[in-house]
Amino acid sequence: MSVFEKIYEQVRKIPCGKVATYGQIATLAGNRRWARVVGYALHANPDPENIPCYRVVNRMGGLSSAFAFGGAERQAELLRADGVELRDNGTVDLEKYLWDGL
């Protein structure tokens, strides 16, 4: 299984209404140092219908200005549709919405 496939496997597990961080997905995929690779993989997402890359945020709960499928505003729309509320500064409250990885 390729590194990207390992990453996609973990991203598919993030439930509706939750988010994960790049570092968290990297760790779950097998190497905590792959956080940047997670970003590359999500940018190349071959199946956005089934690999919810919009549920991955940075370690501060920030959205991606380079979100591959429409930018940070589209990512925000998709997260809101999942029931994830954003703070006034446009970040996700990780204490409330961070997926436990189980």
C-alpha cells in the first residue's frame, strides 16, 4: 500500500461532525513526520466524494487556503454542512471537534 493510500484510508475514517489534524493523520498512517505528505496527498485526492479531505485542518484548527476543491471558504462550507461550527476567526475548536482517532 502506498503512503497516499495509507493516508486516504485514515481520512475516510474521520466521522461527520469531526476533524483531524495533518499530524494526527500522519501518525495514524504510520509516520508522525508525514504531516506535509498528508497535505500533498489531500491536494491530489482522487475521490473527494469518499475521501473527505475537508475534514483535515492544521494543528491550530485552521483551514487550508490551498484547499484543493475550492479554497478555505469551500472547506468552511463543507465543515458547516457536517455540523462543525467555526470560531469568529475562521478556525475549528479542536477541543470540541477533534476526532479521537478510534
